[in-house]
Amino acid sequence: MQYSDKEIKELEGKAKQIRRLIVQMLAKAKSGHPGGSLSATDLITVLYSKILRHNPQDPSWLDRDRFHLSKGHCCPLLYAVLAESGYFNIEKLWTLRQLGSMLQGHPDRRTPGIEVASGSLGQGLSVALGMSLNARLDKKDYRVYCLMGDGETQEGNIWEAAMAASHYKCDNLCAILDRNGFQIDGKTKDIISLEPVVAKWQAFGWHTIEIDGHNIKEILSSYEEAKTVKGKPTIIIAHTIKGKGVSFMENVLDFHGRAPTEEETRIALEELK
């Protein structure tokens, strides 16, 4: 499917708005995870805007495509996208991490549009695989998407799921790797190197697509390509920048899990105009 320059520009503008909401939410909550939320913003904005078959007025629609956020600590991104999509009033975003709020620090099913609670890293691909196999059992044609952080792919559960998905030829499953190069303790290459990451996924029998995770055209193209793959699952390895869009957050480890101060928020929102 071809997308016009106008559509590309609209998606770029929408992604910038999502980033603004993320910054504002975290500033209001005074806690949360900006770095990984901002790095994956373009990927998830495009997914919900142009690719995912979903219905905000009927979140339990049986024929919907499924999305699972494996790196659950980056839920500010998903909450912002769900609000912008119409799942709930955007004013709810300002209740992030408050006692009794439906928008907790990790997703759970009290939030419209959340399929499964997440937060324990390394488990998400197994959850998505279960959804994928369920579609086959129920004779449904929905697709399943799963966003993973690169740090969590150091965990064995990911590779068990990768092996099983290939074995069962789950071609309705598309994993997305947010390859921003950082995890909570530092750079992934210094903790447990993932390279050669593309060759590893290929060796596990996956169709691999490598992209710039901030290039809207490449993101759209990768999702469309994934739909055409038969007989094997697909992984989109998206090279991203931690904290993308806010200059003083980009590739700065401190912003993995620190909310911006009042002054930092002002500067960030100015940059995201």
C-alpha cells in the first residue's frame, strides 16, 4: 500500500503530539519512564493510526488485531496513543500513576484497549505467541503485534517463544524490537551484547526487517511487508534513539526512568512544538 506525502506529514505531526503528551504525563506524575516511551513513539503511532485493525468504541471486538506491550514500563506511550485513538478521554492521562487511577505505572486490563497486563520483562513475546495460536484455533484472521525492548531480549523466555513461533509457523505474529541500545543499567552492548541481532532472529526462523525506527515511510513499509509473509513470524528490528525528540534526553541513561523537572518540561515542550 502506498502512502501519500500528506499522510506521512500527518503521522509525523501526530507522533510529535504523542511525545508532548508523554512529557506532560510524566511531569504531572513526577515519575515514570520517558526514554523508552519516546524511542518507540513513531512505531506505535503508525501502528495504531494506519495498520492495526481495532475499534475504540468496542475494545473487545473479537476480530480486532491484538497489540501487546512487552516492555510495560513504557506504558505512557501506549496510554497516550489509546487516548488519541478515542479509547478514553484524554484528560485521564493526567492521572498517570495516581492511587486508584486506571493508568498505572505498568499496564493492566482496567484500561480500555489493554489486552494483558505487562511489566515483568521477557514475557511479552510468549503472551503474543499465545494470542497468535488462539487465532488459529478460533479460525480468525487477526494479526498480533508485540513491542519488545532490546534489553529484555537478553532473557531466555524471549528465545523460547521465538523458537516456538517459528516451529508453529505463526505468520500472523509480528514482533517489533525497539533497538535503542540502552537498558536500566547502561548500554546493552556493555551488559550483554545482542549482536549479531539480525542473524540471531534469522537463525531462529524469523523473517527479519531492519529499519530506521524514526522514519515514518520505513515504518509503514515494514508493517505492510510483514502482512505479506507466509509460513513464518516477522520481526521488525527498529533502530531508535532513547529519548527521541527531546535533545537533553536523547541517549541519556538518566532518563530511562526519571520524569522531567518543571524547567525540563518547559524546554521539552518548546522543542516539540
